[in-house]
Amino acid sequence: MAPTNQSDTFDIGGDLTVHRFGYGAMQLTGENVIGRPDDEDRAREVLRRAVELGVDFVDTADSYGPGVSERLIRDALEPDDAVVATKAGLLRTQDGDWLPHGDPDYLHNQALVSRDRLGVDTIDLLQYHRPDPDTPFEDSVQALAELKDAGLVSHVGLSNVDVDQLERAREQVEIATVQNRYNVANRESEDVLAACEEYDVGFIPWFPLGAGDLDDREESLAAIADDHDATPRQVALAWLLRHSPVILPIPGTSDPAHLAENVAATAIDLTDDEYARLAE
């Protein structure tokens, strides 16, 4: 996939304009994404600092905590500060397991609870967190379509899907975003990204930094980082921004300094050669 002229913004669903660099709020919880963080004031500080740095797209989920991340966002931010995307369709256990649960009634109830936690009348973007093998995919998507028709959700997204599922979902409701695992070292969803480009669907890469492990790209990232007085992780984020105009990275952190470092990646202008070295 060749890089094209990039815009600093993307219109989610055609009408929610956001900067193409967001914040993922999963880490604003306790250990193993269960319970409250040790320092809730610090968590709220990170959210407010993100907005100060120009971030206007925040991604969360009902299952982060569960519910903890959504409540912190309500506490820290005003409704007009950022577009907030949340997700429904996973159950959490005390052991930390993530269990797909796409029952339509459950998705509907999750959306109502998320709406209350976020303190909004309408959820900006509700994403189906993961297809449930025990529930027909179309039934789950239809539940989200009905939430949109009822005005409880502005836009519908998907997560952890393949191209076939994306296309099937698009037959039922307009899909604004897809969130799949993707980074400079893991491009298993390249075909999904290509479909998102074709349909002008936002592509939100989760684990955009590979959870700190970028495998065989580390040496190239380090060399390029030296030339830009940057870190390898900043270069990995800059590569994502250049790779496709529909990519919306959402790196997460619970550290304000790390947050500022991530956002600074938007100022890195990779040369054609540097981009090509990482794209090989």
C-alpha cells in the first residue's frame, strides 16, 4: 500500500471531524484492566492533558474496568472536548478473561449503561467489540443499527473483524470505523485496511505500538529515530499516520509525559526512503 497525500483530520461517518491521532483509555484502570486505577486523579489528568495537546478523539469500552474508563472520561472531560468512542460486546471475568457476548438484548443494555456512564444522550461512536461465535453476526449488527435508528448512537463501528464481516455489516448499517490489531510489525489486517480505504471507513489500529514489541522492525525504527532525534515508538506512530489517510492511531498510556511524547510523533515527517524501509 503506497502512501498518499495525508490530511491531519478524518471525518468519522462523514460528519465527526477529528484529528488523526487519538487516545486509547484502556490503561486508565486497575491491573489487568480490572477495577479502578491506583491514582484516579492522575488518570483524569492524563485525559485533560490529551485534550490540551489537541487530541479530540478518545477510545474506550464498557469492558475496561468494567465501566471504570467510561466514568473517568465523564469526570475529566466536557462533552464538547472530544469525540468519544466506546465498545460493547465483551463480558469480563474476575480472572481477566474477555468473553464475546453479542446477544442483541445485551448489546442494547450495554449501550444504555455506557450512555449513562459517559453522561451523554447519544454515544458518538459505538463499536461491536468482537464477533461472538454463539450469536449470528447479523443479529448483533442489527442491534447496533437499531440503537442508531433510535438516536442512542450517532455512528456504528466494528472491531476484530475480517473483510467479509465488514461487507456483511455494511449491508445492514453504515459502518464508520473498524478497529483491528495493526502496527508496523503486524499487518495481518492489511486487507481490512484496504477495504476501509475503499469505503472511506476509519481504521483504528489497536496495539499501534505492538505493546512495546515491534519485532524485526526494531533496528530500522531505532536508526530512523536517531535521524529525527525521536524515539522508535514515535517513528512507529509516524509510519502509521503516513501509511494510510484513514488510519486513526489511539496509543494509550497512564503517564502524562509519555502521552506528550506520543502526540509529538505527529510532527515527524518521514522521508520516502524511511517510509519504504519500514514498509518492506
